[in-house]
Amino acid sequence: MDAVKAGKLALVQTPRLWVEFVEVLNRPKLAARLRLLGLSPTMLAEGLREYVTWSADAQISLPPELRDPKDLIVLAAAVAARVDAIVTGDGDLTSLKSFEGIPIMKAREALKELGLPAE
């Protein structure tokens, strides 16, 4: 978040992707971890919302190498927003390594690429 606040990273979302993000935040396991940090899913989502760059969805075909078709919305958002990278912990996405020239990497890798500390 420090990198986002400093303008070194942008959080790109589409409305469909945002709905899924909020649903994931509300899953019991993640909501419990957030409570340990003194946060609720709503607090985190609303805090992040001010830093989101909104994009439309692109219509793309399902790549045959994509293991989880539900991840198509992430790829579509990345293509529509013309992002420099997809940063995710989702193994189905990171296994692709890239999509349409967009590298797919974990947060730690992205921070390293930017020369930022990975805490």
C-alpha cells in the first residue's frame, strides 16, 4: 500500500473484478485475519477504493492454458487497462507467467522489480 500511496503502483479494477474482490474479503478465513489487524472487510475495501483506477472489461477468449476459467475476468481487466503487470497470489494465474505480453507475478516479485522492500 505504501507503493500505491506513493504513486509507484496503481490498483486497477473493473466493476466485476471489484465485486469478486469484496466477496473474497468477506470469506470467513480472510475476514478473521483482517479482524486480527483491527480491520473489517468493508473498512479495507473502502480504504482501497480511493486508490483504485477503474477500467472497463475487455472481451477476450478463454485461453486454453488457463486452468480456472473464473480467472478470465482478471486477464480481461488487465488487457482492457493495458497494465504493465498482473500482480497476484493465484497459482492458476502465476502459472501462465504472462498473458498477451503482460507479465504475471507475485507481489514480492513486483516489489523487487520496482526496487521496493517486500515486507
